[in-house]
Amino acid sequence: MKTYFVVGHRSGIGRALTELLLNRGDAVVGLSRSESGLVHPNLTEFQADILNWDGSGLPEALDGFIYAPGSINLKPFKGYKPEEFRSDFEINALGAALALQKAEKALRAAQGAALLFSTVAVGQGMSYHASIAMAKGAVEGLVRSLAAEWAPAVRVNAVAPSLTDTPLASKLLGNEARAAAAAERHPLKRVGQVGELAHAGLALIDNPWISGQVLGVDGGMSSLRP
Ligand SMILES: NC(=O)c1ccc[n+]([C@@H]2O[C@H](COP(=O)([O-])OP(=O)(O)OC[C@H]3O[C@@H](n4cnc5c(N)ncnc54)[C@H](OP(=O)(O)O)[C@@H]3O)[C@@H](O)[C@H]2O)c1
């Protein structure tokens, strides 16, 4: 049985990954600010804000590390307040870096793999995405830098989703007209489902010859013009 640490296991893509791991017989240590309601003999969970977490609760050896907290705060550039840039950077990039520092020893002990989340809006310029694109651009830099520094012991990769149906995206998908417009913008004519993102992330974690990559799982948004 392998052991995975999932930051953000309560909802969305992090929860889908947690369920996939538990269902295949692995153990998960989950950290979120609130309880997940998930009950499974192989799940240990605790509540903390990752930005204040002291590293307690980590097992000695980790086969995988997943960082799934994030933000969607879209507006015209001139409207961002300094604290919004700061908080987007903190939850998306700084939180991941600090948690990875705490998990390094355990990841090295098991020759594990880390998975982070970027966004399609880093590789593809999108209006009103300045703050999240800045923060996730830092995540992509962290992925490649750390993948080099930790090779060959620990692999580091990311998934870059486009709009996916999770609690985080609920404002953007909150009514039928918005949801239909969001689906229409994608070459594959729909938004993502959590399972599609979770399976792609798990493939990166499981494949022993992939490191330093950012995989677009985005309904064709980053690369297709049908
Ligand atoms: N959904 C999309 O459309 C989309 C698009 C592009 C990129 N992404 C990225 O994909 C990743 C997963 O997104 P998602 O939509 O699945 O997000 P989500 O539904 O908001 O889930 C985030 C998880 O992180 C936890 N969390 C948030 N802040 C935390 C904190 N300060 N400390 C500890 N845990 C915290 C949440 O639980 P608690 O609230 O209980 O803490 C929750 O379990 C994110 O990095 C996001 O930026 C998502």
C-alpha cells in the first residue's frame, strides 16, 4: 500500500484524487481547513490552513504529494487590490512551496512524486486572468525548478486545467447561460469534470519517466482552433 498526502482533499479535484487513491487500495493523509465527510479506513485527515501549517501529521515516507488549493479571482487588471495579488500568490504558489519544503524528507524517503495545479491561463493569454496567471506562472516555474533539483529522487509535475465543474468554479458556472457560454468557448464544447482532471494527475504521479511537465487538461483550450 502506498501513502499519499493530499492538500485540499475535501472538495473538487483534490477530493476526486483522494477517492481514486482510496479506491485502488492506497492510504491518504488529507489536509483541508474543514472536514471532508469522507469515511474510509485508509484515510487520515486533519484540519489546518496550509498557509499556517507547521508540518505536523506527515508520515515518515510519502509516495505522493498533491497540492490542490487554488483561487479564481477574475477582473479587469486595474481593479486588483494589492492584497488580492498577494492572496492569490499565497494560496496558489507560496502555500505549495512551503508545504513541499516540509514534505521533502518524506518524499525522498519513498522516492515519491509531487503533483501541483496550474491553469490554462498561463500558457494562453486570457483577459481578466492577470492575478491567477501570475500566481500559477510561479507554480509552473516551481515545478520545473524543483523537478531538476530533486531528480532523480523525486518527480514533480503539474496539471493545467481549464474550467472544471468544482465548488471553486461555481460562480462561473452558476447559471445555465454562463455554463452554456463556458462550454461553448472550449473546442471540445464542454467544461471539465473532476474525474478527468484526477485521472490525468494520477497518470503523472504514476509514470516513473515523467518529471518537470505541465500537462494541459483543458478541452482543447490551450492549443486548438477548430
Ligand atoms: N476548477 C477550475 O475550474 C480550475 C481551473 C484551473 C485551475 N484549477 C486549479 O485546480 C486546483 C483544484 O481546484 P478545485 O476547483 O478542485 O478547487 P476547490 O474545489 O476549491 O478545492 C480546493 C481544496 O483545497 C482546500 N483548501 C483551500 N484553501 C485551503 C487552505 N488555505 N488550507 C488548506 N486547504 C485549503 C479546500 O478545502 P477547505 O475549503 O476545507 O480548506 C478544498 O478541499 C486548484 O489549484 C485550482 O487553482 C481549477
